[in-house]
Amino acid sequence: MNIFDLIRHGTRQCASDGSAPDAFGLLEQELSEALNLFWVTAQEILTGSGIRLLEKPAGFLKLENNFFSAMFLYSYHRAGLPRVRRVMHAALNHCLRGMVTGCDNILDDEYKKTLETDLPEGAASFRSIIDIMASDRVLFSILMAAFGRDELSANQVLKASTASLHALTQSGIQESTEEQGIQEILPPADVLARVHHYKTGLLFNCTWAIPEAIGDVRPGAADALKQALYRVGIGCQIMDDMADLGRDVREKRHNYVASLVYHEGGLQQWQQLKRTAAHESGSHDRAVLLHEFPQALQASARLARSYLAEGLGSLFEDAHQAAVEPAISFLYRRIGTEHFMAEAGLCN
């Protein structure tokens, strides 16, 4: 049974025994409500702009396509936030996700959709700009709607708006240092502490920036949950590095696996990696690590799994510990490292 079967099973079980549904049982329902709020608000904002928001794409509401959003929402349950706040913050998180995705699209010269619009498919840069601008305005609109219902004060709205920017800047600053290519290969520990800490670890804590700014939790009350999400983020970033090894070497980006090869594999292995990466692209990138650098594979795979197991184990309450391994397996598949993990002997 995978992670999403467990969630749906929890929903059915809670409904059938008449008890109050737990966090897993409510995830699908509350996440759907939050995503619909985002979409409807975006539709209202774009109306009259000359850009038409189309129907929600297939799979927009599926848990499989919103795993991290679901985990962030789960952390709100663990902290005891009331339902109205959980849904609002989940919708605001999707706004942050739209901004981050739009920025990544521009920086990486690709296009992963946030909004389904009638703009030309080939207009990737402008579509990304609209995704960023619309997401920012949806965020403020949701906050103002809460103000109109007397759920937030004007000061809280301003604090939340500011927090939404500050939450993303540290990750963005780090990304900016790689735009022109890196000049040195940092040691593996420094890649984690000086790069991935900001690039992904702190980014996974953004989900708590607004709740903390507006006083939905006591100072420090969410620290354990933030640490759990941080570790999940670092584990995922290490696996991203495994999947993107060839591209990152070609484009001179920081990469934990490349650092292992450079600092621990010796000059010959580093030159071999550069040669192979220069002549490989796309799906062939993944053969670079798997077949030619088994020591780096083992080290990065084991560290990634350790971060994921510790993070998810701390995030999930005792009643949901059975979901830890399915969640890890899902992330292997989602990021595209399942074959690496199998090679390292880490697939169940």
C-alpha cells in the first residue's frame, strides 16, 4: 500500500467508524479546498486582463501531484492550527509554490505549469512571469478576503505579505550565486551547509513563515516540525543532485554528488566525470552516476535516505509511522532516483 492508499484508507476508516477524522483523513479534502480557492481567485484576478484561465488540468487536485503541499498541510495539523487557518495557509503555500516554480522556470530555461492559460505554449518566459505575478496577487487577495471576514487584521495582512517575500529571498540569493557558473567545487559538507541549507532546506520551512508572522503559533512552537521538513528538503535535494549530476557539471552548478567525486574520488575520476557529462544529456545523465561512480552513488544515496527517514519519521505522528517507508519510496520515484536507490540496496 503506497502513501496515497494509506491516506485514502485513513479517510474511509475515519468516516466508517464515526470518529473524528485524523490528519491523514482530512488531507485530501482540505488540500482540494485550498487548491480550488487558489484557482478560483486566480480566475477572478485574470478576468479582464486579456489572459484567460482555462479549466483546471487533469490531476491538479490529486495528492500524487501535491505531495509536498500535503506534507506542509499535515504539519499544520500536528501544530493544532484550526481548519480555517489550515486551508488558508495551504492556499497561500500554493501561491508561494507558483512564485518559486515561475522563478525556477526562468532561471532553468524551462516551463513547468502553475496556471493553465490561453497564452501560446511557446511563450515560456512570459507564461512564467504571469505565473509569478498572478500567484503574488492571489496571495494578497486571499489575505484581504480574510481581513474582510474579520479573520485577520490589517497589520496581520501586511506582516503576511512581507513574510511571503522574506521567506523566499534566502533561497533566491543562493540561486543567484550560480547564474554565471561556480568558480570552485565546495567540499561535500560545505555544499550541504552553504548551498543546500538555503537552496532547499530553508525553502521547505517557508510554509511556516506566514503562520509565524501573524501569530498563529507561539514563538518556537513549530521548530520541531520545521526541522522535520528541513530534513525532508535536504534529502530531496541530494536526490535531485543525483538525478541532475551531468547537467549540473556541464552548467557549473553546485552538486553534492559532483563534490563527492571531486574531493573523494581523485583527479582521474573528476576528469572522467567532466568528460562523460560533456557528451551526455537528458536521460543519459543518470547513467553517469549509476555505472561509473558507485562510491559516490552509495554515499549520496545513504545520506539522502537518512535525511528522509529522520525527517518523515519526526513529521508523522505515532499513528502514521507506517506511512514513512511508502512516502520515501514515493519520493524515490517522484525525483527519478529509484534505480539509484535500488543499486545502493535501499529499496524495500
